[in-house]
Amino acid sequence: MDVFALWHIRHARNLDGSQTAHREHGELVWDEEDGDDLKILGVYSSERRAEERIREARLLPGFREEPDCFMINRYELDEDLWTEGFVSVPRGDE
């Protein structure tokens, strides 16, 4: 069974006033280290239901300012997505 996770990316504004990149080669891009904020709106049983939620969310403050920054990811229920461990590398003092 597949489920559909719906995300929204709020892109951080550039301090120098330059335009923020939302897409590259048609694909949505983001960088959390630069201040972009990902929000999960929900997990839905069909892509159609996720798309309905996008239509509703586009009317709400915050979401309506970036109406094309929604992303739907399809996942298979009970499928492992991260199968190995990880390490954390501390950031150096800046």
C-alpha cells in the first residue's frame, strides 16, 4: 500500500534582497542550513487527497505566499527507507 506525504517549503529570504531560488531544472529545491523551512502537512491515502489539501492550503497565510512550493512524496507503507546508521559531524566555530 502506498501513502502520500505532503510537504511545503518556505524559502528563506536572501539578506541582500536578491531573488530566492525555488526551483532548479523544474525541481523544487531547498537548503535547511540556509534557513529554508520544511513542513509536513499530512500523510494521505491517495495522491488525489494530497492534491485536494494543497488547494485548501494555498488559501492560508504563509502557504499562499509560496503557492508552488508543495511537494508530494509517495512511500510504500512498512518499507524501510533508511537502512544504515549515521554519524554527526559537528560544525566548526564560525
